[in-house]
Amino acid sequence: MSGASPLPSGAGKPGTPGATAIRLAWATVAVGVLVFALKWGAWRVTGSVALYSDALESIVNIVAAIGAAIAIRVGARPADANHPFGHSKAEYLSAGAEGALIVVASLSILTEAWHGLMQPRAYGDAILGMGINAIASTLNGVWAAVLLRAGARLRSPALIADARHLITDVWTSVGVVAGVLLVRLTDWWVLDPLLAAAVACNILWAGWKLIHSSTDGLMDAAPPPQVLDTIERVIDVSSHGAIEYHDVRARIAGHATFIQLHLVVDAGMPVGEAHAICDRIEAALREAIDGARITIHVEPPEKAKRDLGGVRGSPFIG
């Protein structure tokens, strides 16, 4: 006997978590366009290669946000005949693509930095440029905080990836403004392309981390240890009436957490009673873990694993 919790039929409809995530993703596109316009203006009035690098990263933010919005919409679709486990992994593709875009942007910035090193040039209106850039960075920081909270609540890898990228962008902008001020005070113009190169290396590292995290999702990585502890604690509390449970496995795919386990019951237990135990475990897991998708395999007593010191539960494996 097995019980599998269904995917939400209302995913992506107005008022659902999927619809909220989609709205936030498209709002991120609008914020990205505004921030890019501001940073582009800052570069135009100064001619700073470092500010150019900051503006270029904003283009990546826009493209990545569009990709995230599309991925979230696809990921919110319920299961169908071709995708019986749903479409939630689409968000990892978006996060991975964003990481790749960041790498491309960093290489473009390094190219521009090299030209700046070969031909250092003085700034235009540095004060105005720094002021415009500071406004853009503040906007990015506020929106990143909104996305982080929403991404954690909605369990959206795409929103969280966007938020982390924006936070990286904020710190980059702070460093760029500080560097531009230093260059303006010292008139050592070669610092500008060197600062741009440092920005590119920082962006490159952020892109690598995003690609790594999205790969983990596509490879069915296990949830964090605290989530695993919660899963086993809930099963242990709610599985009374069974002889034991074992071979608990869990993986995360976007907003969904897939959980499977083997439940050993007495051979003479009626089917209805065993099913009631499964229902109780599933209800408790769904209460404790948002987006839980549970499969339980019921087994006879001879399948019990009693080599665990008499403990009814068993560790996670696989």
C-alpha cells in the first residue's frame, strides 16, 4: 500500500503561492529595468569603467528575472501525464541559467577593464554619478530583502537566487562607489579598471555558487539537516500502531519536498487500519513541511530491520 500526496491543483492561479511568486518575479524585472537605467546614467556622466561594470550586471539581473518569471510559471503547473511529479525543477534551470549569465557578464567586464588599463581616463561628474548609483543600490537592497522573505515563504529557488544576486549587486555597488571616490580623491585613474576587474571576479564567484546550487537541485540533493530531523521526528510521533518505519528518503525539487518511507505493520492488521496510519503520517508531514509529497510503502513484519537496537524508526538513507 502506498499513499502519495497530490500536487496542488490551484498552483499558478490568482491568490495561490505560485501566482504570488510569478508577480514578484515580473516586479523584479521592472525593478531591474529602473536600476539599470540609473546605473547606466551614472556611467554616462562619469565614464568610469567600474560604474560601467556595475551597470552591465544590471542587464544580467533583467534577463535573469525574466527567466525566473517564466520558470516559476512553468514550475507552478500541476502534474500531468508527461510530468507525473510536477514541473517544480524548472526553477533550478532558471537559477543555473542566471549563474551562466553572470559568468558571461563578468568576462565582458574583464574585457572592458583591460581596455581601461591600457588607456586610463579621467572621470566626468563623479559626485553626480556616485549619487545616482547610490539610489540604484538602495532600491536593489530593499527589493532583495522583499524577495528573500517571499522566496523563503514560498519556497522558490528562483526568487531566492534573484535575491542573492541582488544582494551581491548591492555590495558590488558599495565597493564601486567607494572606489570611484578614492580614484577621484587621488587622481590615480588606473584604479578604476582595477576596481572593475575586482567586481568581475566577485560576480564570477557569485555565478559559480548559483550554478552549483542549481546543480544540487537537479541532482535531487537532500533537504537541509534541520528539515530531515523534522521529517523523522514527525514520522516517529505519528506512526504509532505500526511496528517500525525505515528507509526514509527525502529530496527537494523547487517548492516541493518529496518524502518516501517503508512502514512495517502486523501481518493481521486490516487494510483500512494500515491505511489510516499512512493517512495520519501524511497529514502530520504536510502540516510540518510545506509542499510535502509523501509516498509510503507498507510491509509485513518479516521486512522489519530490528538491528537498530529496538528503535522503531531508522536513519535516512540514500
